[in-house]
Amino acid sequence: MPTCRTSAGPGRPLWLACGALLLAASVAGWPGVASGQRPPTPAPEANQQPAIVQRGQVDARLDVNFSALAVPSTVYVGQQVTYQIGVFLSRETSERLRRNPEFVPPDVRSMLAYDLPSTPRPLRREVDGRVYDVHVFQRALFPLTPGTHELAPARLTYSLPLSNTFFSREETHSARTGSVTVTAEAPPEAGRPVGFDGAVGRITLSARVDTPTSRVGDPVTLVVSVRGVGNVSLFPRPRLALPWGDAVNGAERVAIDSGTVLIQGRKEFEWVVTPRREGTLEVPAVRYPYWNPYTEAYEVAVTSPMPLRVTGGELAAPLAVSTESTPRLTLRTRYRGAVAPPMATSPVLWALLVVLPLPALVLGMRQRPRRVRHRQPIVPLQELADGRPVEAAALRRLFASHVAHRTGIGAGALADGRTLVRSLQRVGVTAETAQRTHVVLAEIDRATYSGRSGEPVGDLARRAVDTYAAIDAEAIPRTGRGPGVRQVGVVALLVACGWLGATGLASADEAREAAHFARGTTFYAEGDVVAAMSEFREITTRVPRAADAWANLGTAAWYASDTAAAAIGWQRALQLEPLAADMRGRLESTPGFRPGLVGDVPPVPVDAAAALGALLWLAGWGGLAWSLRAGRPEWRAASLGAIGGAAVVGVVALALAETQGGRDRVIVVEATQLRSAPALGADRTSEVLTGEGGVETVGQGVWRRVRFADGRSGWIESRRLASLDLSREP
């Protein structure tokens, strides 16, 4: 967002500086027009004051007031709305300012913006007997879409000294305007004339040809100039129909005059016209319907017919015949569906790569020296039946652990007699055995906590062994239990049904796409390239990773003279299949394509690099685990080298996936000239061609900064660009 500074002092006006542009306080505007109204055809005078001077909100108790206003607040799409910001400074404050205040205008989105001219003459306003110097900054805005657009508050920062002495300390203050709302409406549908393409403004039209005479087959240049008040850069190309010749769209030139209150200018459209018969012909009148927001009516600008004398000459063949005279590029005849996403972006692969180091890490941890814990030997419960002496505490541990392991009953249930009985019965133990278990466990507890836990309990041990044997015989086996098997079966059935359903839907979709593909190839063979493009585009809309459809769409677009669509189709096909030699050869016919290993699409499959990296990763960690297991330290260096190589290959695979995914890659869909700044009033630099590819580096509003292969860079309107990012909708 640009930062604006102001400059003021006793006896001189305040200046507003935005970036490299220095603007004095403006005095132009639409006086007497209420907010929300559309003004009549404007004819502002140079001495008229901006509306913000009288309508800005001012609190007489404050030395500095900061206010914003949009005039008018309701416009049509493409009509100018003037955004005005007023800085109201009391006379005392103006004299105390030592440094330039900093003014930060709001960021404007979904609108085109132009800075309007200013005048150094100061303005004044008196509020409740207090006089303010008013300094105005104005900007022309053009809404691009209908709806409500809210402009964020602007900010003003200034510093004032605490006293009148030269070395007095300064105190920083800040002020903010309120947010401003602009409502944009689309021109009405009612009464819309045939041929209306969205032009809004007050427009006149003229036409000329570069020569009044020509020969059959010799091209002449027709120039139609659209002049008027409005968003000149977005005026659409007029429609042209010539019954006696062929017309090919040529260059467009825009000249904008932002030195007046209303933005105006001229946009010229060129056609290369090739006569197809001799005689005294006539360039017909060109009609240009537009919506006049100041009269709120549709109007039509018309040029005058122009004579053109055409003498005999070599007859030029029609476009369709000339294209058929050379062999057409072949289409792909088999539809193979969507190309699988790169292995390097698969979550499953990354999960496996994360799991592979675990065995080696576990073995490495196990080889670390550990402190030996001395445990009291535990006699298996089955051996107590031989009368081997055992203490009460050890008997309790053995009996409780065996019962819990056999039945799955927790320690809490073993401590509560009633819960123990119910839990045993739920796993199939009879009531008699469950009650006997409770009695035996209670007697073991009394012997354990009676103070004689170190004395042998031979008879009680035999009863515990007999009780456990009864539990083992009666309880339901824990392996292969009914509920677990049923759950696994249900899950397997659901997975199978889902897989079958998805397979069926995918088959139906693929059959429909194959039908579109077949119709597209048929239309192409019959010479109807426009219909073929429609069929292939239908597939790419549904299946963005269908490389065959993208390839054929680009080929059909090439013969429809749509260079941008051809470049987009071939680029996307090559991104999906980097080794496709047919696409690489055709892309070399488009402007700006860089072949080779460091070109736009390197001829290296991402899956091959990802597979190599995965194999090195597996070999490295597997070899490290084996060397730790077998005690072969000489293999560890090679294993670590393989792991390092896998990391390097993985980075290369990710970089390839990023490049071939087309992120930040764009195609120019309409020839234009680069701008030095994101504004239509900025200086033009080099020209870019339709179908030329570049890299988007940064965006601001409706502008994008693009860098091209030959080092050129500049700002282009986003509507003139198409993204090649495969993750976005085509």
C-alpha cells in the first residue's frame, strides 16, 4: 500500500505525496450532487470545490479532522466514482507543523484507480467560527464488478511540538477516516441493444484506412478509434463484418488523459483487412452500442462508411482452404483418462517414508546401555500344583495376573467382589466358579494383609490353581471372539461396497468423457475446430488432469487461430506428461516457450525421481537397521550416504513437482504492453504477445507483475492472463 506525505507551512498550501507522485490539494469535483445520486452529464469548472470541502465531517473541538467521501456513492459498473479525502487543519496546527504528515490511502480491490490532478490553491472552511485549511486528495475509481464495495479507512500520522521552542519534543498523533461504501450496478437488461459488449461511458467513434486503394489479396489496415469519458482501457473491441474480405484482429492502443476531473481518452483497434474481390467497395459503418450512465440510456456510436478502390491481383485463398493446403497436426485418438498425481505429492508415500526409519531407530535405542533392574523371581501358577511353597503376596500377584490375562478383567473389577462375579459371568464363567473365585481371592487378600504375608500358604495355593483351571475351562476364548470378527467383517464389507461404488461411478464418468473425446475428434476431422474445442474443453472442465483432452484442445485451438488457448492446452498436457515429444515440439511454435532441462517444463518425470529417492531412503535405513542388528559397523557409512542421497533426490523431486505443477506460471491471453507500475497511467515498456508464457512474481489488486524468459518484467492486468497451475480450476 502506498504511503502519502503532506507538506505545509505558514502561508503555503498542503501537499499530498503518494509514492513518487506529488499532488497538491485538488479543487475539482461535483458540487451539489448528493451521495447516492447519479449526476447529470458533468461539466465541472476548474474553480469548483470538491464535495469533501463542505460535506466532510468536521468537529470544531479538534485541531485536525480527517474525512473521506465517495461521489457519487452509487454508480454503474465501469462508471467513474471519485474518492475524496480531506485533511482539515486549524490555522494554529498548520503553523506548528514541522515535518510532513504521512497519509496512507486504503487499498482498492476490484476497482481500477487513477490519481486525479491537483491545484496548489488552498481551500478553507469555517465551522462554528473556527477556520480550517482544507487539503484534498482525489482518486478516480472504476468498479469492475457489480455489488457493494467497501473502502477501508485511510490513516493519517502527524507530529506536533509540545512547546514553541526550537528543541521542543514532538508528540505523534494519528487519525483515521471512516470506511466508505460504493455500490455498483450492472447496466439494465431492458432495452439492451444487439452488439452491446459492456462499454460504459460517453463515447464517440471514428474510423480510417491506411490507404484508399488496394489490390485483391493485398492487406490494408482499418483503424477504429473509440473516444470518450470513462474506463477507456476496458472499452471492448467493436464488432466488424466485411462481406467482401477477411478481417484479422490487430493491435490495440490506449491513450488516457487523467489531467481532468473525469478520466477520458482514446482506444484504437486495428484490423488487417484482405479484399477478396475487385471493384469500388465500401467499408461498412461500424456500430458501437454503449451505456451512458449520465443519461441512463443505451446509445449507439456509428462511424461513416468509407470507400475502398480494389484493383485486380492475385486472389488470396480463404483461411479454411489455406490451412487445409498443408498437413494438419494430428490429434490423440485414444482417451486414457486422468493422469495420476505425482508420487512426490502422495500422503501415503510420505507416511511410509516416515515409518521406514523406525526399525533402525528402535535398534539403535536398544543398543544403548541400560540400568539392570533386579526383579524377584515369579513362579508360574501352574507349578504351584506340585506343592511348591509360595508366599501369600506372590500368590495374589500370580492369581490376579493370570485371571486378568485370561478373561480381560481389569484391576478395578478384581478389587470389588460383586463386580468380579458379574464380570466373570459375562465372559462365560458359571456362577458357582465365579463365586468360588471371589472367595479364594478374598482369602488370599486376608492372608496377604494379615501381617503374615511371608508365611507359605500351600493349601490356599492349590485351591487357587484349581479355581483358575475352572475359569480357563469355562471362559470364552479371547482369540477369535465373535464381536471382533463381526466388526472386522462389517468393516471389510463396507470397504468393498465403497470401492465397488466408486469404481462404478468412475467407469460411468469415463464413458461419458470418452464420448465427448470421440465427438471432438470427429468434429476436428470434419474441419469444425470450434465444435471440437467445445467437446475437449468439456472434458478438461470435469477432469483437469486429462492430458489427452488438453493436448487435443490445444491443437484444435491452434487451427481456430486462438494462440492463447493452444498454448494453455499444450502447456498443461506437457506438465502432466513431461516426456510427451509431440507437445514439446508444438509448444516451440508458441512465443516465449523455453525447451530443455532448465526450461518451462523439464523433460524429467517426477515419479522417476520420487521412486529413486524412495529406493535410496529404503536402502539407507534398511542397511542401517541391518548393520545395527548384525553388528557390522562398516556398513553404516554407506547406509548414511544412501540416506543423504535420498534427501537430495527428494528435494529435486519436490522442485520438479512444483515446476511441472505450473504454480505461478501464466499465459498472456491478450497482447498488451507491460507497465512500469500497477496503474493504467503508468509508463509502457515492452510489448508481450498472445500465448507468451511467464512467471507471476507479485500481485496488487487487479494487476500482476510477470517476469518473462528473456528478462522482461512488468505489470499486466489479471484479465489478460491465464494461470497454468494444475491445482486450480481450468
